[in-house]
Amino acid sequence: MSDARPVLSGRDIHFTYGRGADTLHVLKGASIDLFPGGLTAVMGPSGSGKSTLLHVLGLLARPSSGAVLIDGRDPWKTSEAKRSRMRNQNLGFVFQFHHLLEEFTVHENVAMPCMISGKSRSQSMDIAGGLLREVGIESRGNHFPSEISGGERQRAALARALAMEPAVVLADEPTGNLDDEATGVVENLMLDLARSRNQAFLIATHSRELAQRCGRLLILDRGVLREG
Amino acid sequence: MNLWLVGALSVRQVVSRSHSGFVRFVGVLSVVGIAIGVAALIILRSFMDGFTGAIRHSLEAVNPAVHVYAPGGGALGPSDYGLVRELALGIPGTTGVEAVLERPAVASGAVGTVAGVMVRGMSGSGDGAVLGIRLAQSLGVTMGDTVRLASTAGVSVSGMGRVLVDTIMPMVVVRVTDFGIDEYNRSLVTTSIESARSLFGDETGISSMGVGLTAETDPVNASITLDSLLRESYVEGGWPAYMTAIPFMSFHTNLFQALGLESLAMTIVLGLITVVALLNLSSALTMIALEHRWDMGVLRAMGATPRMVFVTSITRGLSIGAVGVVIGALAAWASVLVVNNYFPIRLDGSVYWVESLAGKFSAETALVASAITLLVCLLVSVAPAVSALSDSPSEALRYE
């Protein structure tokens, strides 16, 4: 464990769906610290709460109890607008199904977080162009997501997650929908970028191989998070 | 907020090829509904304005813009004419002042037909009679023929039951004209004021005075100015006020108020129908929002604020509305143009005063109708936008 200050922390996080007898306790006191440059894998069976953990840590869902801290600050004690800004500045997401916007080109998709932050379109497109080069799909920038392969889409999604140079990238089964060859490319890329950019990566995955390549493995089993 | 992004998100999501057939159908239906509503509103106003304008134009073509008369029916004389002329010519936009003597008479033509007419003698007119086309037809006369005019003031019935007339005056028809208004075409005879005075046996008689104005001069303002000048001159001269100046249109206040009321009522009814069509927009926006629920979740994950999501949703509604409004306004413009040029509307002049109806497309009307429609689009878009906001990003991302 690093001596550096964690860029993202979860403290005794509980998360429940529903009420009364139908209450589903998804997270039961999960705690986690993510450090710059640290690669952490979370494994667990389907329905164990991996996505929910990432959503809570990514400020997309409010924990039922416990706290999420970004740079030591609790985002849930501020306004929704400021929380959105924190998400934009500090967090990047990679989803299993890429979630690129179909109506925008790959280049525009990658530039989107920068445009959301208030940067001009041309400035955002410049940043996105560099990232497309970095993930090796520069030539596909003017294509729409439906016109490129699954592996290329996921590389574009990775580039998009890195656009604002966030402290933390949360990847929810990023290779879960890819064939073996594309999985290898995306995994290598992700690990290389994490190391070269000194960003914290938290990767939810079913892939033991990917988990072993990460520096740290956590197991989420029936809502309880423990070291693997 | 990056406006390019908001605009691109709104427009591209509206025209997205990924929409299901039904959502596309509802979207197209919204655009068509808005277009028809806007077109109907503009076409209605164009033809109502055209009708009102045609009547106004026809009336103004025959009558001076401002009338000066003695409300109590008092006789006016040459000195009154002199005073009015002096004052009126000092008002910018005045083109001239005419003394008018207008009285009822009886006219008979070549074939012995007789018609009740209104003889209007004007100081600016030449000798001879100018007849409305329908009157000329009913009297069986044409240019160069002679009509006989008799003043009804001197008519009496003898003991034998014969109708005796003091003055019968033959007058050459110098022109047969279309006065533009059926009532005038059937009964008006214009001539010089001297001829009218001879006919009515009144050597100096003036029943009113007409002040002509340039087309750019507002008759209402000019009449107010002239009226106040007349009053001032009475005060200075120590006379009681007895002449008043009014715009000619005041003689037809009821008509124009009725036309205005009818136009307003029809606009309100059509406007309400358009609002009903706009409610369909709300359904379309809700469906589009549902189909892009994922996208909104992704945008929120990337840091889009609720405000940006809200503005994007509203802009979506406005972009659909804008397309409908532009199509509707263009369709209205084209319809008015086609009807005016290829399918002119004929009216029964005896019922509607004018014999043809031309639409008068006004950019101002189109802008107002478009602006109001877009405002309603904006209001209708609020509910789907608020609904989009109520989704947590996590729920939106899990939505399939």
C-alpha cells in the first residue's frame, strides 16, 4: 500500500435497493482506497455488486450509508452541479458496452468530457485527437461508433475516459464484451496507460488473467469487499 | 456550458437514425402538426388582413382620408372652407382640401329606368357625371350618354297623383368606373361641386370637406391635429366650436371592429387547435428521451450537470418546433402566393363589398405566430425535461 494520499476513498459503504421486506442489501460496509498509479481489480460473481460499487464510487449513485471521499472531500455534501463538476474533473468511466453516443463521431465522443467541462470545441477536439493517437485509432476518428469494431469502440471509450486526465478511472468489465484478441489489446493499453499516466484504475472484471496483471485484487462476495 | 454540444446533442438525437419506427412516426407527426397549425394561423391572418385591407383601400380610394363636418348638421360655407384649407395645408402630408356637397337624388337613364343615387359634388372634380359600373348598367348608359338627375328635396306629389320634381338636370356621363365597393358601384354619382350646387339649388352649399393625405400619413394623427387646430382657432376667434375633423375610417368603425373581432376569434380558435397539436410534441419528446436515457446517463457520468441535461431536453423540443414553424411559415407564404396568382377568390360584391379577396402575407404576422408557437413548444418541453432530470445517472445507465 502506498504512503501517498488516496485520490478516492470509500468508507464503510452500504447500498440497498428497495424498502421493507423487499430490501436488497447490495454493498455491506465496503471500504477502499485508490492511490495514484495504482491498478486495482475487483472480482466477484455476477450480481455481487461490482457495478453498484463502481457507480457509488463514481458518484453516480448515493450510498445508503458510509462516505465517498475525493481528495478527502465528501461530494455528497455539496450541490449536484458541483458534484457533476467533480465527476468531470476527477473521474473517468469505461463501461462494458462502450456507451459511445451513436450520433457523434468517435473523435467527437472522445472530446465530449472536455466540451462538457466548458472547453471550446476546437480545444476539445485537439485533446481528443492526441488521445486517439495514443490508443491507436486516430484513423477512425471521423467514423461513427456503428462503423468501427468492438475493440476499437472500447479503445475510444478508454480515450474518452482519459480526456480530462482524471485522477481515477473506473472500468466496469471493459473487456467483457470483446473477443480474445481485442481483449488483449484493450487490457494492454489500459495497463500501459495507467502506469504511464500515474492514474488510479479500478477495474471490475471476470477475467482472472486481467486481475492478476493488476497490482491489487479485491473480491466482492455477496456485498462484502475483501482483499483477494 | 458548451453551446455547440447542447445544440448538437439536441438536433442529432432528434434526427437520429437509431430511433424506432414508432418514435420517428410520432416525431414526424409533431412536426406536421406544428407546421399545419402555424400555416393555418398565418393563412387565416393573411386573408383576414387582405380582406380588411381591400375594403379599407376601396373606401379610401373613393373618400378623402379626413373629413371635416359640422356634427350638428349645420351648413358650412366658403369661409369655413377657407379656414379648413388654411389649417390643413399646414399639416405635413396634406395633399389638398376639397369642398364636398353630397345629397341623395334620383337618376334616370336612356331606357327610362330610374335609380336612387347619391350625388357627390367635389371642388376638385370636373363637370359631367362619373357613374359606378352597376349603376350605369342598371340605367342602361355608358360614357358619352346623358343621365337625368333630380333632387329628391324638391319632389312633391300633385293632386292628380303625379310626382312633381323642381329640378331635373341632364348630365353627360364622362366616365363609368369601378369604385371598388359594390354599394358605391350601385349608387354613387360624382361630379363637380358647381354641378351639384345647381342640381340641389344651393349656390354655396358645402356638406363637408375632405382632406387628402399622402399614403404615408396616418389619418388618425392628421385628424387629431386638424381637430385641435380648429378648436384653437375657435378660441382665438371667440366663436363656438362647430366643426370637427375625423378620419374617414371612423364612419366604418363598427365594420372594422367587427372584422377585427372575427379575426381575433378565429385566431384564438385556431390557436387552441394548434396547442392541441403541440401536446403531441410532449409525447414525442418523452419517447425520444426514453430512447436516449442511456445517453443521458453517460453524459451525467462524464460530468454533465442537471442544467445541461435540462437545456438539452428543452432544446430538443425547440428544434422540433423550429422545423415545424419554418415549414408552416413557408407553406403559408406559398399558399397565399399560389391562391393570389393562380386561384383568385371571387366574392359576391353585394354581400362582401369587395369582389375579390387577395391574401396579404405579412412577415410581422408570421413572426408573431412563429414566436408564440415556439414559446408553447418551450412550455410543452418542460415536462419531459423535468422527467429526464428525475433519473439518477446510475438508473439511466442500467436502463435497457
